[in-house]
Amino acid sequence: MTAVDDRPAAPAEAPRRRPNPVLALLRNSWRQLTSMRTALVLLFLLAVAAIPGSVLPQRGVNPEDVRDFYTAYPELAPMLDRVGAFEAFGSVWFSAIYLLLFTSLIGCITPRLRDHVRALRAAPPAVPKRLERLPQHEVLPAPAGGAAAVAETLRRRRWRVVVRGDEVSAEKGYLKETGNLIFHTSMVVVLVGVALGSWYGWHGNRLLVAGPDGVFCNTRQQYAEAKLGPRVGDDLPRFCMQLDEFDARFLPSGQPSYFNAKVTVDEYGGAPRPAEFSVNSPLRLDGANVYLLGHGYVPLIRYTDRFGNTQTSNLPFLTTGDIGLTSEGLAAFPDANVNPDTGERDPNLQVAFSGLYLPTAPQQPPFTRSEYPTEQNPLLDLIAYRGNLGLDAGIPGSVYQLDQRQVRNGRLTEIGQKQLRMGESWTLDDGTTVEFVGTGRYIVLSVRHDPGTMLLLVSSVGLVLGLMGSLFVRRRRIFVRVLPAGSADGSGYPDGGSPTGGSSLVEVAGLPRTEHPGFAAEFAQLVSAIRGDERGGEAGAGSGVEAGAGAREGAE
Amino acid sequence: MSALSDQVVSIATMVYLLAMISHAVEYALGNARAKVVAAPARELVGAAVGGGATGVTGSVGGAGSAAVTAAQTGAERTARRAELAGRIAVVMTALGAALHLVGLVTRGLAADRMPWGNMYEFVLTVSFIGAAAWLVVLVKMPSLRRLGLFLNLVMALLLATAELVLYTPIVPLVPALNSYWFIVHVSTIVFASGLFLLGVVPAMAYLMRAGYEQGKRSFPYTLAKRLPAAAGLERLTFVLHAFSFPVFTFAVIAGAIWAEAAWGRPWGWDPKETWAFISWVVYAGYLHARATPSVKRNVTAWLAILGFLTVLMNLFGVNIFFEGLHSYGGL
Ligand code: HEM
């Protein structure tokens, strides 16, 4: 195993004074923490710790699933919640593992960085005494120029070369350690990018109803659900947006094939301008990106009360997740039946309709599931309620759902159910009417700002490039010694002789510093290049194969 | 075109199965020969060592030599048969891979897009990469041929699962998948997964061979009798993983870039993403462990296998068990 042989040994300074036990303990713990073994254990722990996050529902991914889990396992869920199982990737245990790992990482790369910078500036080491001990070794007639010529040959092949008298040392493949360090450093930068994003980033989701009534301006209050990093200031970038047109196309199977949202954007300080965006091509504004996440219908429901006043509800109906866009929603009229003359309101005459909207209703009942996402046979199934909607109680309720508590305690009563086609109306028992006027569209937006993404991108490039350098480059050394004429006989090379009549020989040796199965071949090529047949002719290749076959691969 | 693709894939599955059977025959014959030779070899050590059998047998005696010659010709015949079975197996594997490719191309033509829009197509492509890479390895290292038994077993299993469990009719991509980064992401994921799949073969072979070399003679280790030396298998495992890990890293990053455009965040710990992370960490652990002198090579080989299990979990398990944004699984 040579892969780690050039790792600096732990600096074993000779203890001049008596070692302080606390310091010794600290130093030992630090050495433990920054060892490869510890890194391995932590990596393994990290992999294991990520599993619960994929098995249990996560708030960040799907909060409804967490709620369902709570109802399914009312005993277990709170216990799991206490250990952060529903936010596994932000939990104490997960963070502890990766923070330890990154501490270990930094502790590991800092000394290596220092050593590598030193190695980059240092000349390759002196030629060892006994070259024949190296894995690759060959003796050949010296080329015309001696050591200088050999050095030149190596330099041309981009080796780093130093000539010391009759000896040449050369090294290549520094990029391996460089790549490795870039890779590990990039990992730290990834973490910094993630941290930046979570401190200074924010995002919010919002429904945007088409038309001028639906205009949305980017403030904190405008978001139904928003998540702001702890370092986000009070003002979000200012812009307003109106949905002008939404185009969705589908295959006969109901699978979507095309989305496009046309909007008018009014960025602070500029003139309103048209813009378009879609799935996969978000709208990139100054300081925020707008993503298209979903879409649905807004049934327009007009209610005419006892006094002849009409009001129209245009609240989005939320899709239920099926391919046919079956949607549910609520049309609430808390201000219905207010006597226009006296201004007196009867809180028990409020009206609401909970509804199911089927863009393409089946031909036969039951009318519970839409068959296709476009409006080919639109049908609105309404249940009417009258009584106290409970909106004045100050308990915030969802605008998309009826407050069922009011039904249960009898303050709100169901007064009938009816299916309406577009344009149809329904007269209730008290003579008031409700009409299904038509539909509008809405889209679901995610508005986001993440200042860390650029850093993530840059570090990702570093990650991949560094990894390639680290895994594909091999570090290796070549040593050459020009032997003075006639010395070969004494050094015990029977074949050395004096092939060119008393001229000198060179001894060439190679040392792969990391695992390098192809080193023998490379060495053979180098030898033939030094010998002078640049093209690596037959002779060179032949001896190369021999050398390769006989040589041990890798150093001791 | 779509029906043609389905048929060709079925045939390819059968061909892989036949290749596997041929490999099994090769094994069986190889072991039979080993038994026949083993008995007389104890008395006639020379026969095995010296090339000239006649000279050696002459010195031992008539009766023995006759038995040996008979055994040897019988053994040679079996050896030749084993060799033939092995060659047939390789040809079958190549034929299977060719049909496999035809199945993929026709599927892509029928759908008018790259054939990786759902899990069926995904598994089809991953396994093809594995088979093609295997053939490349085989050209470079013919001595690994016997590993084909495992490879073809895995291929037949994957294709059969794809056809029986995952099959989905052709549909175009949903808009979310219609992106360049998606193509880059999926093609590289497929490529890396195929190589990881291939990398498991020498890893398992290494474990068996290493056990065999340590003198273990119980069931799985005996299979390794004729495998190349453990050290070479181990190095091959490393080379394959060292090559596919950067590809996989790039693929995950491409996925993050695409997810940023499609969903607004590069990383959201969706189950698919989580398992990709797990695989990445496990493979990083493998490379790390291999670079750590104090970790035994057996452990690293197991890490490679564990890594592939997590890849499989992502391919199958996540689509089947969990619900996430990567809902194109088509199940
Ligand atoms: C964030 C967690 C880490 C990950 C994902 C990771 C990943 C990797 C990978 C994939 C390699 C193989 C590439 C190569 O051979 O250069 C590698 C190599 C290496 N890592 Fe890490 N690493 C992590 C943390 C650490 C830590 C904490 C240390 C120090 C203890 C460390 C030290 C090394 C060393 C010395 C090598 C080079 C091995 C060789 O000579 O080939 N790494 N790492």
C-alpha cells in the first residue's frame, strides 16, 4: 500500500519539557479526530443517519405527511418529534455527525495543504544510493549530452527536474495531491454555501389568481407559508406580479405536456414589463427567483342574499392530487344577509358553500372524481351551510376549509347539496340563490432567494475537477545517475560492459508513489526516450515489457 | 416500434439466461475435470509438472499409465467442452447485449426521446451499460470470463424485473423532466450506476477468491477456484469505482442544477436525493477505506457491495416505498 506513503507523519516533536497531561489529552484527541479511521467511521455514521430522513415523513419535504403520521401513530409521533425525526437533516444528531466530520476534515487538510505547498516549491529529492532497489531499474549507455540531456528529455515530458551534478531527480503528478486538496476543500465550501443559504435565504409559497384582482406584491405578509433565514432583514426585494394568462396542455392520458405562465412584473424602480416562465425555466428577478409549482381552478360562485345583494367568491380550489385536477374549496359569505337599510347583521345568517370541482365530470354519478385536467364537462358539487361561520371568534381558520367545529356544535347547519353546471343556479330553502358563474385560473408559486447557490456551483466544479485529479493522476519519480566510464564493471552489471567502447552509462530508476499499474510501460517509454530513439522503437518497447513483467508493482 | 422493442427485450432476457446457463455448464465441467485429475495426480505428481507425459508415466508402470492416459484424454475432452461452453456464453452475452441495445434504441425511437423517462426504461438502460462495460472488461482481461455467471444472473434478474414489475407503456416526458440538465443528469446517473453494477462483480469475486486463497473450501469459496488472483480482482474493483465515482458525483450535481431550475432548490432531501447522498457517502467511504492502510481489503470490498445495495435501493426501493418529487417512477 503506497497510496498514503507521502502523507506527513504526525509531527513528533521531541518533548523538551514534561508534557502537560491536559495538553497531551487534547493533542491526542485531536490526532484521533483527524485520523483517516475516524473520518471513515464518521462517513459511515453520516450515511446511516441519513436513512431515517428518507423513511419518516419530513416537514421540509411534505408537512401533510407529518400530520398524517401524527394521526396514524399518536403515541409514537411526539416521541419521534422530540428527537427531531421529522426534521432529520436539521436535527442535533445529524448536525453533530457532519460538524465532527468537517472538523476532522479541516484538521486533516490544513497540515496537508501546508505540506503540499512546501512540496510544490521544493525540488525533487536527491537520488538514492541504491537505485537497483527501486521497482523499476535499468542501465543503458549514456546519451550524448549526459545528465543535462536526460534532464532535457524529462523536462520536455513535463517532469519537474532537478540536476545535481551527475544525478537527475524528476517527479511528476503533483496534481494528484492538488486535486485531492481541492476536492476536500470544496467540500468545506459546499458547507459554507449551504450555511449562507440557510442564514440569508428565504422562500415562500403562494397562490396567484389570474387577473388584476389577484396581483401579488412581495412582502412577508403576502405568503401563506414562508420560511426566512435568521439573518434575513425585514424587507424583501420589492416587486409586484399579475398573472395575465396561464396555458396548460395535456396528453390524452391526462399527463401534462406543457405549461406556460404569462405575467406582468413591476419591479421596484422599473416600468411594468411582461414576462413568462414555466416549469424548468423560472423567472429570475433581482433578488428573487419565481418558480412555477402547480396550478388549478378558481370557481366563481355568486350568492344573492335575502336582500338581493350579490357577492362573488373567487377563492382558489385546491387540487387533491389526482391527475384529473379534482379540487376542493370553500366559498364563504360572512357578510351575507346584512340588512342594507339598517346595517344590522345577523351572525346566524352567514352562508358558506363547501365544494368539489370536477373540470371533467364523468357522465354518470358518482361525481367525485374528475376524469381529465381540462374543463370538458365542468361540474361544481356544492354543500350549502347557514349559521355562524365562526370567523368572528378570532380563531384563525383556513380560508379553504369550513370550520367543522361550528358544524359539530350546531351553530352551522347543512341545508342541502347540489351539482351545478356552469351558468346554473340553485335556489336555497330561504329563497336565496347561488350561481356557478364560471372559472378562473390560479398558479402556485414558490418565490425564493438563496445567496449560497453561486458558491455551491463553484464548489461543485471544484469537487468534480479535484476528484478527477485525485483519482486519475499518479504521482511518480524518476532518478537518473550518470556513471563515469568504466565504473559499470565494478558495480556488477554483467551486461553493462562497454557497448560503445568506454563511454559512460546511465542508471535509470522509477518509483511510483501511488498505485500505478501502467508505470512499467511509462518507464519503458522514458528509457527508450533517454536512450535516444524518441519514437519508442522496437528495442525500447521490448525491454520495457520485460522490465514491466519483472518489476514489482508499487513500492514496498 | 414499441411492440418490437418489448419483444426484443424479452428475447434479450432469454439470451442472457442462456449465457448464464452456458457459464454454469462451463463451471460444472471445470469442476468435474478437476475431480478426475485430482485422483491420479496424487501418485503422479510428475505428470502434472513435466510437460512430456510419456517419459514420466513410463517410469511408474504400465497399469497406472493406462489409467492416467484415459483419465487425461477424458479430462481433456471435458476441458475442451468447458472451454467451448465458456466461449458460447461470451457470444451469448454479446448477442444479448446487442439485442438489449436494439430494444433500447427502438424504445427511444418509438417514444421520440431518450429512453429513460420512467423506471422501466431506466433499469433497461442501466443494465445495458453494465453489460456493455462487462464486454469491454472481458476484451481487456479474458481471464475474468467465469465472472460472467454472476453478471448474466444479475442481467437476467434486472431485465425480468423490469419487464414483469416495472413495465410502463410509452409516454412523453412530463414538463418537469423536459430539460437539458435532466438529460445530462440521467445519462450520467445511468452510466455511473451501470459501472457500479459492474464493479460489484469483481468485488464479490474478490471476496470469494480471497477466502479461497486463505484455504476456505466451503460452498461459495469453491466457486472461486478458477478465478484470477485476488489482488487483481481487488484492483479491478477499485479501478471501476474510481472511474465511476467522479461520474456519479457529476451526475448528482447535474441533478441539483436541474432541481434548482425545476423546484427552486438544488437540494431538498427528497427520498431519491437522500439515497443518492447515502450512496455517495458510502462510495466515498469505500475510496477512503481503500486509501487507509489499516483497513482490510475485505472490508473495502464489502463497502463496495454495500454501496451498490444503496444504489439498488434508490432504483427500486425509493420508487416503491416512498413518495417524493421524483414521481416519474411510473409505478
Ligand atoms: C466530508 C467527508 C469526506 C469525504 C466525502 C471524503 C471523500 C474522499 C474521497 C472520495 C477520496 C478519494 C479520492 C482520492 O483518493 O483522492 C478521499 C481521499 C482522501 N481523503 Fe477524504 N473525504 C472526507 C473527509 C476526509 C477527512 C476528514 C480526512 C482526514 C482524516 C480525509 C483524508 C483523505 C485522504 C488523506 C485522502 C487521500 C487518500 C489517497 O491517498 O488516495 N478525508 N476522500
